[in-house]
Amino acid sequence: MIWVDTVLQGVLLGGLYALFALGLSLVFGIMRLVNLAHGDLIVLAAYLILMLVTLLGLGPFVAALIALPVMFAVGWVLQRLVLNRVLGPDILPPLLVTFGLSVVLQNALQEGFSADSRRIPAGWLETASVPVGPISLGVMPLLTFGSAILVTLALQFVFYRTALGRAFRATSDDPVTASLMGVKPASVFAMATGIAMVVVTIAALYLGTRANFDPTTGPARLIYAFEAVIIGGLGSLWGTLAGGIIIGVAQTVGAKINPEWQILAGHVAFLVVLLVRPRGLFPRAFD
Amino acid sequence: MAGYTVTTRTRASQIAAAFALVLLIVAILLPAFASRSLIQDLFFILTMLTLAQYWNLLAGYGGLVSVGQQAFVGFGAYSLFGGAILWGLNPIAGLLLAGVAALIIAVPTAFFAFRLQGAYFAIGTWVVAEVVRLSVAQWKAVGGGTGTSLPRDARDAMWGAEWIEIAFDTRSSAARDILAYWLALLLAVATIGGIYWFLRTKRGLALAALRDNVEAARSVGVDSERMKWVVFLVAAFGTGIAGGLIFLQNGRISPDSAFSVIDWTAFVIFIVVIGGIGTIEGPILGVLIFFGLQTLLADFGSWYLMVLGGLGIVVMLFAPGGLWGLLSDRTGLRLFPIQRRLERRATIEENSDG
């Protein structure tokens, strides 16, 4: 029974990792861009929510709602002013620019908020739980997992059922032909990064309310997100969710065996998948 | 017909070579009259330069953008400490062990990371570095998560330190700094010389061809997969030795310092990018700018890293060839030329075989 509990907690933790990963998966799927500052942008959003909560006395969910359009704008501007300039066949410029951005963000946050670890207060929700048979599940983890499923559904809908999604897929397949049809790749990319930052904000809400974070928390989140994307298979949103769950379960099971092995177990699970299925479990794109 | 010859030498490169030789002699003799803090600063510059040259070989020539070089710095350094603590290995011999140990973990690292295409390779190497860090933190003999110091008798046994102590009439700690400085100088010169030599060979030409155009290089028979392996393993070996040397001089090691992505990868990347990626001169210029900025902004804490990161972004956006690229494009200056040029030979043998 204790193992069922461990695995269930891992599945719910996987929801959080999937939220970290979905934005990364979306951006990579559309423009083949790996944003090394992704984790730091999650932490930036968490500080934004924290600021709204502490300065305006808002609840965390209302604060996140206000942060959503702000982060969308951050993503849009970042893509238009910086990242669009470095996209191209050479992978080096976008990697190095986003790596530079990661270091700048971490240190700007350190300068602004000090290196102390913080947490977004969520009141009674922090400790609330619901009993499911003999196991009790936290309300926050359940909300996180529910949000991960909703975000996956929403992205899936945007991607395959809307005009914007058509533009996304067309630009992803062939930007030159897409632009002949009146689609502007530069604006499409800006929209995509904006939407990715909306997902990042939702991830930040749960990151900040469930655990402590500090300005250096970002890179580890980037790594979990990346592992989830690769395990799931590039370009597959449901695969990314599954990848997040695999990392989450591996971590809780590892931690159960030896508390020091939590993070290591997640990485090992990733390496095993990479060994057995180099293209991930549910690959969509061939690249 | 044989009136042409292929050459890489230029007038500037001959002057640079002569100048470099003078500089090297000065650098060797420097400990006789320089202060201890200058020697320590130069040690730092030389080791960072070495790391930067290897990263440049990987990313600038091999197209392998690794964000996981700290795996080799850290594992190399830990092997040196492990060798000294467990087997009483002399730390100077331990440097070779550091290189070999880094080479050994580079094989599985490459095996995993090469499965990831392009940009994902970068984070793949980072994951492997994290796995190595977390595993080493479980190794209780070298202090686990908190780290350990180099044992006193291992420190005192360092080959050559005693001779320096007598010859320069200094305390033993200063003598060890001088020894570490000489080793760093040797490593940096061997690295630059080795990479320069390699790039001028047939294989080096193949590597430069791959850098410029993978498809075109493959079409004339360059084995890109094999070149990737060669470059990755060579870089790991050199990075491991540099890591061992850095922590030998430091005297203390911990998983967080030895596997720091900021110290051993971020700084190195900025040095190469700001100086000029894909050239040997770039990292040399870059490390000087890096050290200058660090000295200038030492009192401003995290502002220093912000400036460095910002500068890296600006350079990548507006001058992807780095500062050396700007300079050499304007002036045509090349201190380590590897371009092969056809030159008309000045002899009058044209009629004899024509």
C-alpha cells in the first residue's frame, strides 16, 4: 500500500514537471528553439506572483491571473526583439543568447529579491488533503495535476482546431511556404512564445505555492522540463505529460529507497529511456 | 607549372610567433620577481584560457555546444583527490589520472549525448554532468556532499615543490603556487600549440570543413561522426587535467564547487563568445576581457555576472564572430592562421617542366 501511495504522489508531482515542460515543448515544436532560460523564466513568474500577493494582498490564484498577460507580453517582446534575430540553421546563436539570458535573469533576481528562499503563501490550501481510500492526497498536488491535463487539452485544441494552430503547424513544417500563404513567421513565433509564457506562469503558481524557490532554482526546472520533453518524444504534447509523470514517479520511488537518490533517480530514468527509445516514447516529428 | 605552393604562414603570424616566444620566456621566469597574488591571478587566467580553448574546439570547430563541461572538471579533480586520499598518489601524477578519468566518463557521456540532435545535445550533456555530480556526492571517501581537503602529506609530497622552496627561498605555500602556475602555463601552451597543430593537419582541415558546411564536408568524404568523437574525447581529457590542476591549487573540493555550471561552463562560454568563437585568438582575447571585467566589477556582486551575460547576448546578436572577429575582419589580422593560401613561388623553374 505504501508503494501505491508513493507512485500516486509521483504521478501528481509529474503534473508539475509536465507544466514546466509544456511551454518548452510548444516552442521547440514550432521553431526548433531550445530556450535555456526557460527555468529562469518560471522562477521570474513565481517572483511576479509573489510580489502581487505580498504587495497587493491578493490570493495566489488571482495574482497568477494578473501575471498571465504580463508574462505573455514578456514572451512576445523577448521573441520579437531578441530571439527572432538569432533563429536560423545555426543552433549556436539561440543557445548562447538564451544561456546568457539565463545568467542575467538569475543575477537580476538575486539583486532584486536577495538569495533567500521564498514561498508563495496559499493559506489553508497548503496543507489541505482529501482521503482516497486509505491514501490521502494533497489538494495542491491534485490541482497541479488537473491543471497539467487542462493545459495539455487547451494546447492540443489551439494546435489542431484553430486558425492560429494552423499557422503554428504550417510555420513549423515550412516557414517559407507558410509566409507565401500570408502567415508571418515572426509574429507566429512571438505568439507561440507568448503562449509558452502563459503556461510558464501556471507552472510558476504551483512551483511557488508547493515548495520554496530562490533565484537559482531555474536551471534544475529546465532540466526536468527537458527530460520530460525528450521522454515523451519531440512535438507530442500528451507525450510531454507522460514524460513528466515518468520523471515524477522515478523521483518519488527513488526518494522512498534513499532520500538522497530523489533527483538522481529522475535523471537515471531519463537516461534509460534515452538508451532504449532514443526518439522518446511518442515521437511525432522527425528531427 | 609547379610555380605555386600552399602556405598558411603570414607576416603577422611570424611576428606573433616571435612575440609569443618572448612572452613565454618572460612567463617562465616571472615567479623570480612577481608577487604571489600576481602568480595566483595568472594561474586563474591560464586555467580559464585552457578550459576556453577546449570548449572552443568543441563548439567553435566541432559544432558540439556542450553545457556539461563541469562534469570533466569536477570528475578530473575528484579523481586527483581520490587518488591522493585512497592510494597516496602524488598529486602531480594525479593530474594525468584526472585527464584519464575524464576521458573514461566522456565515453558513456558521448554515447548518450550524441543520441540527441543539435540543441538538445547541450542540455543532454548538462544532465550527465548533474548525474556525475549527484553520484560523486554519494562517494563518502572523498567527503560526500560536503567535500574534503587535499591531505597534508599529499600536498607536501608534490614533486618539485621542495626544489622551488629552496631555489626561490619562499614558504612552502608560495612554492606550491609557483609550481601550480608553471603547470598551468605548460598546460595552456600545450593546449594552444596542440590545437593549432591539429587544425593545420589533414584532420584539422576536415574539422574546419565540417564547421563551415556539414553536407559539403560529408560529400567530399569527411567522416563527421568520427570527428565528433575525436573532438569530444580530446576536449574531455584536457578539461579533466585543467580541473585537477585548479583544485590541486585550491586544496579543497566539494561537489558544488567542482561541478559548478557557472564557474566551469558559463564563464568559459562567455570568454569564447565575447572573444570570438571558432578562432584560437578569440579565447585569448576573451579571457583578458573576462579578467578585466572581474577585477573592475569585483565589488558589485551579481552585477558582474549580469554585465557578462548581457555582453555575451549583445556580442552574439550584433557581432557573432566576437571581438576578435570584428578586429580580424577589419584588418585581416591573423595570429594563428589556419587558412591555406596558394602562393606563387618566386623561383624561375617554370620553364624547366612546362
